[in-house]
Amino acid sequence: MVTTELIQKYLDENQSLILAILENQNVGKLSDCATYQTRLQQNLMYLAAIADAQPSQNAAAAAAAAAPK
């Protein structure tokens, strides 16, 4: 089950990964950057899949407007 806590965990991890990528770029550890970038990409794809699976706000508003009164 996807919870707001789980999503926040991914967002927090992504922030840490971005900082690690920047730090490693600054010291020239490009292979380490690639590892962190791969993990970041996985997290972003997971979060995108969660967002895509959510009902559209526009669709919900249209359904509510079309509902018989």
C-alpha cells in the first residue's frame, strides 16, 4: 500500500541522492555518481508510476459535475 509516509521516504532519499551526486561530481568520482544516478532514476520512475496510477483531478471534477442532481 502506498502511503504519504512511503512517498516522503522516497522524496527524502532522492534529496540525499542528489546531494551525493553533486558531492561526488565535485571530487571527480564519476563512477559513484553513476551509481547514485541509477538509484535516483529508479526512485523517480517509481514515484511517476504512483502518480500515473492516481485518478486524474480533472476526471474526478468532470464526473462530479456530470453526476445527476
